[in-house]
Amino acid sequence: MAQPAEEIDILYRTVVEREREGPYGALMRWIAARPLVSGAVGGLIAIGIALARGWKGASTLPEVAAIICVIVLLVWIGLFWMMRGFFENQTREQLDVVRRLKLAENTLTWTEGPNQLLEIERPVWRMLRAPGVGDSGEQPWPVWLLAAGTEAQFVLETRVMWEEASKLAAEEHQRDELLPSHVASPFLELARAQLPDF
């Protein structure tokens, strides 16, 4: 198996989506899971505040106050129901992170800041294309660069022209990382070296 002459070390910035942590994230998850109950709770709190501040007016016309309270409660419930998608979106956040892919001493390590995400010793490289057919040889096409170890596998997605991708076996994979071809080029060359045509 061909090995790189020297180590590959790629430091890059990417955006990841994660569950929002902290009290705000917990509150948004609770509301998103129970929009009707949350709306009712919010409506009852609003009604309680209004009655506490305007008790004299409400006590002079209790029937009108009761009707207004019911309307406020229904509006809050309806509003929270219509906004359930917004609350669901608030449960997740997008973060800029710095990651590193490093191949040294025949060990591939993938890190995010100080945290190690994956380590593969003596990876075996394969290059595959995503299923489908391109319209022209100059069309960019997704390919998978697989680094397989005995216990783990890393899948890097990048793109090459269809003319090259069409010569590869087609498989469907779930990517671990997506990098443009100019950034992933050292790993592209490594995977190409494992192909009989290169």
C-alpha cells in the first residue's frame, strides 16, 4: 500500500449544527415538544398579571373580564401552535469551529479544537463516487474518500469532475466531513494512488 512521503495536516474552519445548551435551549426544547401546553401556561401568566394590575376594573364587569381572559388564552395557545417551527429551530444552533485532519506516522486523527473526534491507525484508502449519472464530463460530482481502519471508518466528501468520477464504483455513504477539492487535495491524491488507473 502506497504511503504519503510526508505527513498531511489540514486545519480548516467549518460550521456545525448542535443542540443548544443551557437554560434557553432547555426551555425551547420543552416549548417545542408541548406548544399547546406552553401557550396555555403563557396565556395564564399574562391573564394573571393583567388581573393583578387591573383587579378593580375586572371586578366591576366580571363577565366581560372572563370573555377577555378566554380570548387571551386562546390567542396565546394559537400563537404558540403557529410558532412551533420557530421554537424547534431555536433548539439548535450553528457554531463556527476549527477542525484538523492529520495523517502522520500512518495514523489519521480528526480533531475539533482540543477534542479528538476520531483516530484510525493504518487507514486503508478507497475512492468512490455518489450514485447517479452526470450530464457532462466537466460537471462536478460528489466522491467519497474512505479511510477504513479495523474498528472505525472516516468518510470525507469532496468533488471531482464527472469524467473522473464516472470511472469509480458507486456507493452511498454518510459523510463525516465535507471539504472542497482544493482543501482535500492531499487526501484526494492519496486515495487516487490506491486506484489501479492512477
